[in-house]
Amino acid sequence: MDVHDEEIEESSDNEVVNVSGEYSVTPWQVDGVVDYNKIVQDFGTRLITPEIIEKLKIISGNIHPLLSRGFFFSHRDFDTILDAYRNGDNFYLYTGRGPSGHVHMGHLMPWFFTKYLQDTFKSRLLFQITDDEKFLYSQHLSLQEVENYAYDNILDVIAMGFDPKLTRIIIDTKNIHALYPLYLEISKRLTFSTARAVFGFKPSSNIGMIGFPAIQAAPCFLPSLIEQKPTRVLIPAAIDQDPYWRITRDVAEKMGYYKPAQIHSKFVPSLEMNGKMSSSKPTSAIFTTDNPETIENKISGAYTGGQPSVGLQRILGGNPDACPVFWYLSHFFDDGKDSFERSLKCRTGNLLCGECKSDLTTQTKLFISKFTRRRDQARNKIGSFLYEDNPFD
Ligand code: TYM
């Protein structure tokens, strides 16, 4: 058994399907309160250390708050990517979206961070739209519905402000010819038993689902074909996508490519607190397509870390650590100082949940209205982002 096999073996013992009794994280569903220290052990990734952050700071001169505040918390080979960059070897970024519905604010987090990395390193970005995945894994979506969401979601991707010269969007059903040779090479090297152990496939799983992981793996190696030399790839995403990279890393060197590196984020919590923001529970999430009234209603109904009455809140104070409203304000809108002051006022009973909800509603409505304008402008730009045969010429 070589080291790559060990990597698979270690993780498949735990079956990604359920990492502990209290929570479960898969690429399709996250339930319960995730223990991020434990998931690093269970998935076999590494925590981002202050040394790595320092290394990035030396190269880039600035650290994105999502990193300094620990939202991006885990990685595989991010340090190797930075060392190679220092030696003159740039890398591609690769991330994506499965178009099963509208985009919510949780999805935007890895994309904000990807944009920061693209701006900092001037890296080329491949952005995969897995319309095939969402058709194969959904019980109710037709292929046409998924394709409609694909084009709708592409507006969100473009609205993020990625550099059109450096960014190409791959739509699986449209660009399959670019992925298919890689898909074949990858899938030939992966057994059903590995795929079952990592993804939890069952005898009733359709055969498209079983082959799909090799399609999500393919863009990890596409940069090497575009550049005509082995090319490093860094994937920013939440940690739910890690199972894909585990199997990809296992085959990479056997195919003559670098193992793709990852930087993993935590999950944006649900407004209702249990689990992550999820497209399947619309009241748990703010979507980029929500209108002002919907935003108001969702935030006014959100769970908070406050006490049951104003009187108790004044005496006992609230708990910002268990409050999605505070979480949103601190990760999307407040700067470090504002956030610290807000948490202090909350804990000491000098701030009521209604005030935080009102701040969050105002900020979110403003953010979404600006984002909506950028989405509208994106309609005229789609052509310059789509993947073509010579993508960066
Ligand atoms: P999808 O569409 O489920 O999610 C898109 C991106 O959003 C991240 N994400 C979240 N991040 C923070 N908080 C949340 N609540 C939250 N929910 C989702 C996901 O980790 C992902 O980064 N199969 C993929 C599409 C894909 C892809 C990729 C993703 C294809 N290639 C490469 C990342 C990297 C999917 O369905 O993602």
C-alpha cells in the first residue's frame, strides 16, 4: 500500500457519510453542530497554523478577514502552494457550484475568498457548474430545471467580480468534451469499493451518481492540459467538498499531476441555528434573489442567543457565540472592532436582539440590492466567462 492508498483507507474507515454520532457532513447534506477540530482528524486534513498565515502575509501583504477570523480553518498542501509560488510557480484556482436552486449567502463565502486569492496572486480560475451532478442526485429536478438554475447561478458568479481575463466557467453538460478524457483516466483508477466507502453509495444509487466524482475531479488536472505542463491547483471551498479531493489526490501522482491543494472553510450557520444554511430549507438562508420583504421576514424570525424576555436579557445578557444573527453581522458586515463591541454589549445586557436584527436587516438589504444590480449587469457578460477550447487565449 502506498501513501496515497493510506489516505483513502484512513478516511474511508470513518465513512465521510457520518463522522461522529453528533453531526454528519457529506457533499450533499450537513446535519448537527459540526466539531471542526474533530473533522480535521476524521477527514485527515490539517489546521491552518499561524505560521501558514504569516507565510501568506509575507507574500501577499494582506490577510483576508475570513482567514484571520478562522472561517477558513483547514487545508491540504496550502503551504506547498505558497512555497511554490515564492519559487516562481503560480497556480490555478478551482471552485464550483451545483445548480440545484438559487444561490444563498453561504455559497458566497468561498467565492469571496476565491476572489481575494485571484486578486492577490493573479491566478487563473476554473469555475465548474455541475448541472449533471444536481440532475443525477435530485429526486425532483428535471434536466431543464437544473440548466435554468445553472444560468441563473452563473449571474451570481459573475456578480462576484472575478476577472474575466482570468476566469472561465465550465458547465459540465456543455463542456463535457474538455472533461471527458480526464474523466476516463480518473474513473479507470477508482474502484467502486473506494467510491462507496468515501461517498456512501448504495446498491440503489443510480450509476450516474457513482461515476460523477470523477467529473468533479477532472478540473483539478485540466490546468495541466491547458498549460501543457504539470500545474498546481488550489481549491477554496467549504469542507463538505473534501471527499472529492481525497479521491482526486489519490490518483493525481499516478496520472503525472500534482495533488490538488485545498483550503477549507467552515459553514455559514442556518438562521434557525441547527446545521448550515441550506437551499433545501429556504427559511434557513438568505438568497441573493430574496426581495427586501422576504429578507425582513427571515431575519425577524431568526434564532438568537438572547434571553426569552427583555428583562432577563438586561439582567443576564445574551450569548453571541450561539447566535446566527451575531454570526452574520460579524462575518459579513461588522469590522473586528465593531464586532467586539457588539459582543460585549450583548453579554452585558446592553443590547437587545431586536437591535441586532434591525442592523442585520438594514445591512443585508443594502448588500443584496447592490448584488442584484451586479447580477443584472452580469447578463451581458456571460459570453466572456464561458469556457472555450482555447480558454485563456
Ligand atoms: P454547492 O453548490 O453545494 O456549494 C457551492 C460552494 O458553497 C459551499 N457551501 C457553503 N459554504 C459555507 N456555508 C454554507 N452553508 C455552504 N453551503 C455550501 C460549498 O462547499 C461550495 O464551495 N459539487 C459542488 C460543486 C463543485 C465544486 C467544485 C465546489 C464542483 N466543483 C469545486 C467547490 C469546489 C456543489 O454542489 O457545491
